[in-house]
Amino acid sequence: MQRIAEINLDHLNHNIKEINRVSKNKEIIAVIKSNAYGHGSIGIAKSLEKLGVRFFAVATLEEAIELRENNISSKILILGRTDEEKLKELIKYSLIQTVISKEYSEILLESNLNIKIHIKINTGMNRFGFDLTTIRNIDTVTKEIQHLYDSKTLIVDGIYTHFSDAANKKTTHYQISLFSNLILKLREKKINPKHIHCSNSIATTIYSDNTIDNIVRVGMLIYGIDQTKQIDLKPILKLKAKILNIQKIKAGQSIGYGKTFIADRNMKVATIAIGYADGLPISYSECGYVYYNNNKCKIIGRITMDYTMVDVTNLPVQIGEYVEVISSKISVERISELSKTIPYEIFTNLGSRINRKYLTQGVIDEENN
């Protein structure tokens, strides 16, 4: 295997315990869309089920079906829109559909299908949801929700909103206030949603005492990334790439496409089996690095689709050995900083050519591979 992502399930277990602690043991909706943020949705879902997580969220119907076809039995919420011609699939695979707008609610009602739903409330993200961006709309939104509860077909399982900038306390407290007032208004009407969620990963760490939710919807925390730096998480992914070739370069020679790097001395260069097709950003060229054992090796030349060249001058490297691309020595946060992007983009771009191995106590967990 030339590209390996090692997923540490002991760290995953630790992170779930930390989420339980900070959320005061609220139920978890584990967000495993986009192949579990590049960590492998099937392996992560199986591992989380073993840890007691029984609720997942994905972006699309196709992601949900993939989980079902791989024997994932927990609840699955689809966060995006399912096309009208595929609504029966929601029932076939026992899925929960987000009602992303009033217009979409009418489509679901007209289908006369017994679809389980969560209702999305727009409190400021302005992407999906019933419009509650101002408190003046509360009566209208309450009536629209009442209409769904009165339906003889749709089965309301929950209600939620999404923070646009959870680290911004002013705007987030305003969104929390709008959403909380709606929940209180619904309760006055004897409507008691089973699942209420607004806390994403950042909000779970900052506002655990200030939200009305009874379940938290977390993604990055699961994978060991806490953007608030307030809780003790452990990154669960280590990415390694094999050395495929070692070449001696003379001073004055160029390396890679575009001759963007000219050697100023005699060098030894290793070509490693990872490129931008695997998720390593091309913007990481010449500013990034990898590790060989404890040695920092600078990326030189332009990252290509399949390969990356690194400076291994004076190191005893051999073809077939591995370098660390993401690890405790070089975090995904640091890579994203140098690449001028965000950790989400790095993770979700990790490609299908990467072999994912799920480890517990350093041993491959055969049930999850």
C-alpha cells in the first residue's frame, strides 16, 4: 500500500468521552458526511456504534444508503434535499429527511408518504430552513410547524437550526434566542419535539449551558479537532505515504513541473506516493513538509496529481519506507494554515486511493476494515 490513513479508534473513544463530558451526556448526532470527513464513513460508523452512538447525519440520500447497505442500523438524518423521484427510498431504507423549506414541506406532504422528518429552522445561516431570522416571524413559523405535526403522513422526529458563526458569541446568542423562543412557543401549543438540536462542534464546547437542545450535532470534535482549544481531544488520523524513488539532484537542476524549484546545492530527493488527487493541496507546494522518523523534510517543487518530492539530503532513507504527511508532528491545522485553507477541506479531499486502516491499541480492527 502506497498511501495509508491509520485511524486510531482508541483516540476516537477518548473523543466521544470528552464530547459526553462537555455536553453533559446529551445524545450525539455524529456527522459522518463526505466519507466521515475523509476518515471513511463505514469504518467510522461501525466504530461509533460500538461506542454507543446511535444517530448519524449525512448530506445526501446516497451517503445514507451506503451506510444501510453496509449494515449500519442506527438512525440516519439526511441534512440536504432528497429529490422528489427518490422519496420512496427514504422509507425503504428507514431514513430521516430534513425539511429544508416551506416549499419542500409541501412536496413532502403531497407525496402522501410516511416520511420521518426533522424540521430545519433558519435563524441566520440563510441557506436552508423556515425563516426565523427575526422574532416577528415566530407566529408564522409556529403555524407552519403545526401544519407538519397535524399531517396524517409525515412523522416529525425533531427540529433544528444551524449557527452561521458559532465562535461569534453575539450572533450565536441571537440565534440561540430565536430558536429557544420558537421551542417555547411550540410547547405552549403542546408541541414537544423529540429531538432538538442546534449545537455544532464549536457550540458544543462554548455554549453547553446556554442552549435548549437535548442532542448535539458534532463533526470535527469526533475526529479530534477542537477549533476553540477548550477540551482535550486527540486527532484520530495519521496519514503516511511510501517513498517510491530516491534521486540525486545537482545544483542548478530543476525539480517538477514549471521549474518552480531550482536546487542551490547538490541534493537527495525522495518522490512520495501522494499528490493533489489524494487531497494534498497544491498550495502546500514548497511551503509544506513531511516527516521521516523525527526529521522534517521540506516539500520542493510543485505537488503533482500523484506524487510529491521532498528534500531528504543527508537522511538514510530507503525506497519502500514511509513518511508522515499528517501526524502528531504535522497537524492538519498546520497544513491548512500553510495552504491557506481550512482543516475541513484537507480532510474531505482525502481521496479513494488512500487505504484506511482502523486500529485499536495499535492492532488492526478486522471488523472495521
